[in-house]
Amino acid sequence: MRKEVTLITGANGEVGHGLIAHLGRLEGARVVALDLQPLDPALLPSCYRFIQGDILDGMLLGRLVSEYEIRAIYHLASLLSTRAEFTPEAAHRVNVEGTLNLLRLGVEQAHWQGRPVLFLYPSSIAAYGLPSLAAKERAGRAREDEWAQPTTMYGCNKLYCEHLGRYYARYYRQLAADTSTASIDFRCLRFPGLISAETLPTGGTSDYGPEMLHHAAQGEPYACFVREDTRLPFMAMPDAVKALLMLGAAPRERLNRLVYNVTSFSLSAGEIYKLVQRAFAGAVVSFEPDVKRQAIVDSWPADIDDSAARQDWGWQPDYDVERAFSEYLVPAVARRYGREATVTA
Ligand code: SER
């Protein structure tokens, strides 16, 4: 008998860290973790199995299908927005072809099992693309269906994969004679910039938020690559994990959409600096905007409207800005680098 498992791709990334610890340790799910890089040893006890490999490796995915009954897929692997701009075609392969491979794997599993396979997909504020800073200032809180004209490869990839998820969940091979078989139960979250105390993101454009905090906690100066008045929505990592788990657990009939915005608080880079300074006396941040990365952040909304998630499945973040910094980010990041925080509240 094949064992029922939950598959997590991009397991070693920042969302993977929080999610694996929760699913494996607290919920007792059999987690099969997949990542290109070796897994952080701290996560191994929470995993049923770790496989080091590539989501573009068809043979590897084929073996997974033959070995396991995959009940849920959290497809987290991707190349983030800044990194993707250096190698757009490689990013497309990882972000789109990789997702396509996982969607197909999910559908195939659902066919074998005769029941839907849950497919959780993190999308991003990068799926938005506002045409100018003036438009960003006027736009206010963006709803899911507004401003969907991303300017980055990563954003295009995320937006397209939202559509692919809908296609695979509802229309895959719609002209085939036998259309009665089960498919994936595709659910997608558009995350704001995520801030984790445990890990640093690699290659994102909202990274100045987490980087400011991690540098200050290590007593290092930080040159922020956006202007002080640059505003983005953010979320503390435990809330990102909570959102994935809540959306995954929501009754299907309550979901009126496949793609939901979620957010916690919206901050300017200058406001993040003040919070970081309050926590780590002597933190030094200079604002040295990189015109091109700045333009990317200027195309992302200052805030997003997550009322659909609140209405349909009761989304509410645990961490507002005050709690995020005083109860999670500052104490955890200080512990991580063996530093004293000046204040914790
Ligand atoms: N954090 C991501 C990035 O900056 C946006 O989702 O690429």
C-alpha cells in the first residue's frame, strides 16, 4: 500500500520552514519535502522523507507518483522577483514549467485516488503592476482583480500560474470523452512581503524589510535599496503559515474564489527603520535607492484588500504591526543572533 503523504516543494525556503514545522510536528502529517538544496537539519525530524531534487526532473516526480499517495501539495518552490530578472527564461522554467509539472502530478494523483488532491499555491503582490507611482498613491487597497499587469518575470509567472491552477482544477482536457474524474482542489493566496525571524529570503524585491531587521540584529549597517517613503504591505511569517493552513482547511463550498489576497499591515521603509531602531539601539540604515528595484516596488500596491478572505474563510492575522515586532520578530531575531533587544514592546 502506498502511504498517504503531503508534498512540500521549496521545502527549505522561508515559508517551507514554518510550514513543515507546523504540519510535521503539530499536525502529524507525513511530510515529503522536496528542495534543490539540502534541507535545514532542524527540519528533518518534522519530515517523513526529504528528497533533494529538482521540480523540473520528470523522472523524480514520476517516482513520487509511484511511491506515494499524495493527498496535498504545497508548491512553494520558485525564483523570486529580483533574482528572476537576472535570468528571466530560467525563472520561467522554474516558476511556470515547474508549477505545470506539479499541477499535472496533482491531477494524475487525483485520477488514481478518485478524489480531489488539495493544491496550495502561494502567489504574490508581484502579480500586480501599477503603471506609475501616482497610480499607486491613488489606488489604495488593491482588490484581487485590479491592476493585474505585472512588470516582472516573477509577477507574470505568478499571475499565469494562478490561471493555470484554475485551468487544471476546472477545465483540464475538457474535450476528453471521460471528464468525470477527480481533479485538484486548487487554492491560492496572494501574499504581501513576508518577514521571518528564522530565515532571510533570497532574491526578492520586498527583502529590504527583513534585511533591515536581520542586519540590525547582527549590529551591521544596512543600505536600503528603496526610498524611505516606499510603502508595501507585509506579514509576519507565522501569519503566512496560518493563512496557508486556514485556506487549506476551509470547506470547499465556502470558497467563492480560487485566489485570495491576505495581508497584515502596511509600512513604509522609514517606518520599518523606526521599529528596528526602537528594538536595536544603534541600528544604522541609509537609504540608497536602486532606481530599477525601486521601480519594481513602485509598481506593487501600497496595500491590498483581503476582505474576500475575511468573509469566505474567516481570515484574520494574529500579528498586527505592534505584535509582529514586539512578540515575534524582535525577540526571535535577537535570539537567533545572540543579541539583546533594547526594548521588546
Ligand atoms: N517577496 C517577493 C519578492 O520580493 C514578492 O512576493 O519577490
